[in-house]
Amino acid sequence: MFVGYVRVSKNDGTQTLSPQIDAMWDAGVESNRIYEDLASGRKDDRPGLNACLKALQPGNTLVVWKLDRLGRDLKHLVKTLGSVDVSPIR
């Protein structure tokens, strides 16, 4: 099962979730499995991401539009993914 996460940094109307959500649908992620945030990547407290990571089950695939949606830099990305039990795609 695919689980998707989308995020935009600005909520002033200059960024929208639409392109990311469309990409999730194209990848086969069901609407009820897409988690979203309107928050800066610098914030560690992102309710949508927290819910998304909790929803992941063994065998699920996390789908993101770009890796920068999960973390602001490589260190933050590794820390974020280190908080869940993940295995590589084979």
C-alpha cells in the first residue's frame, strides 16, 4: 500500500498542494492515504508528517514528490526517516 506525504512552506497562496497531490494520484496513492502540512521544513512539529509516519506499516511504501518535502537537509532527512522502521525497495 502506498502512503503519501505532501507539504508546502508558504500559506500565502503562492504555493499550492495541487501539483503534489496530482503526483500522488498518478503514483497510485489513494486520497485517504495522503497526509499534508502547510509548514516550513524547518519545523520539526509537523502534524501531517507525524500522522503519516505513524500510519506506515511493514510493506507500505512512502511516496513523496521530492525528498525536500520530508526534511530541510540531509541530516534532518536521515533523522526523520530514522524515526520509522523502513526497509529499502528491492
